[in-house]
Amino acid sequence: MKLLVTNRSDLDLEMPDGVTVVPLREGHEIPPEDRDAEGVVAWGTPTLLTSVARDLPDLRWVQSLAAGTDLFEAAGLPADVVLTSGRGLHDATVAEHAVTLALTVLRRMPQLLAAQRESRWADELRRPRSIQPPERVASLIDARVLIWGFGSIGQRLAGILSALGASVRGVARSAGERGGYDVVAQDGLDAALAETDILVMVLPSTPETELALDARRIALLPDRAIVVNVGRGATLDEDALVDALEAGTLSGAGLDVSEQEPLPPESRLWQAPNLVYTPHVAGYRAHGGKQLIEHNLGALLAGDVSAMRNVVDRG
């Protein structure tokens, strides 16, 4: 069996006899000499996935290293190909990055670093203040956090934020309790936004989530609030976000994703006030990927698809 494995991650795979691993270049079509592959492990780019769906007649299995598989499903993989997701591989790293973005904005790190580069003692940032001044969210302590997209990443993040003193709620398809946290459904979102200091978005990209945080919903947030997005860029109206930051009706934002990637130089996000942008690096490491791939490959070779983890139901 030939297995094409992305060259964007060092997975250090241990393969059984009879399996040949060939490095795969993301962003390119499958070369003719590798079109006899039966398995693919990839992060997923449109060009690559179109080729995977079209050019591999013997394909049996595709392992996404990304938690979301929207691009894989949109590529049109044959119905008999098993698709498994990277769900769970990014819980720790994306949660860590979301906290980093929030604290960077809250603790005014861009302003402090700018002063450091100028060899300037930033005395204007050392004035007496409360933990939570009325004009802006300044700390995770006593902050009201709403995590929109309360799956495994959201619940991992909730635990970290709670440990740092925040009060956390989630938003999911149905209301109730998950992992010990109160969860509101979509019909309760507007009311929850009005009571939110920090909104963290961990939404997938689907037709239902496109521009989910639009100008109307941004206006529901208190002026002192900040927005953090570590989900998908298409879920956020970027112009509406920048408008709110420029008008002072939103205190700050931390984004790891954008609708267009790489982010073009002319994007308004680059110069938006109190906005921190990172180039989609929150996950970018498949923590536990080696174990997941080796397990799924073993189950596939044993003919036991039911034992494979993270199998995507494609209807």
C-alpha cells in the first residue's frame, strides 16, 4: 500500500511491512508516479484535494490533519473512500493560542512592545486602574467569556479560562450543559452577546456559519468587549469588525484566521486599531497525529473500518 503523507508535519510514522510512505506536497496536484496511492494524510488545500478526488482510482482512505473537513468534503471524494478527521489533535494548541491572543489584547502587549522597541518607559500604561475598568476589558479575572462553537477545542479552552478567573459559557446547537459549563443555543445567542466581555469564535466553515458574526451581532456586544477568532475566517464580517474597532464600539480583537489567506497587503485588518493578527498558526501541529494515523491505518488494513477513529459521516 502506498500512503501519501504531507510534508508540512514531522509525524515520525512507524509503518507496518507492506506500506510505503511517500512525501506529499500540499498545494500541488498528485504527480503521475504517485497516482496509485491508496491513502492520503494531509492538511488539505483545494488544489491538492481536487487532485486527490480526481486522480487516485485506488484511493481507500483520506486522513485530514485539520479538525474540520469542509474542504475535503467539498472536493468530491468518492463515496466509498473513508474520510477521517483530525478532531482532537488541536484542542491543546488552539486553546493555548486563543488564550495568547486574548491576553495580548487585554494586557496591551502591542503597545508595550512598541515602547520597548523605542527604548521608552511606557508610563502611560502604569497608571492605577481596577481589574475590570468600565471602558475596556483588561483582564481574564472576572471576565464574562462566551465560546461560540463548544466542541472539544471550546471545552478545552473553557477549562483554561476558568482556571485564570473567567466566567465561561458556551454556544452550541442545543442548550444545556457540556463539560460542566452552561451552554446556550442559537436562539439565545443575541441575549448572551449583550452580556459578553470576550467572545471567542471556534466555528467551522459551513453555509450556516458564513458571516455569522456580522455587523448586527457585533453591535450587540458591549463597547468594552473583544473578539477572538480561532475558527474559520469566513465566519466573521471583517469590514464590520474593523468599522467597530475604528468607531470605538469594540475594544479589541485577536484573529488567527481571515477570509482570504494569505491576508493581502491591502486588507483593512493590518491597520485596524487594537487588533492582533496571526497567520493561521494556532494549530498547525498535529498533537497526537502519529498515534491517530497509525491506529486508523492498522484498522483499515485489518478490514475493520468501524474501529477507525474520527470517521466523518458524509451522509
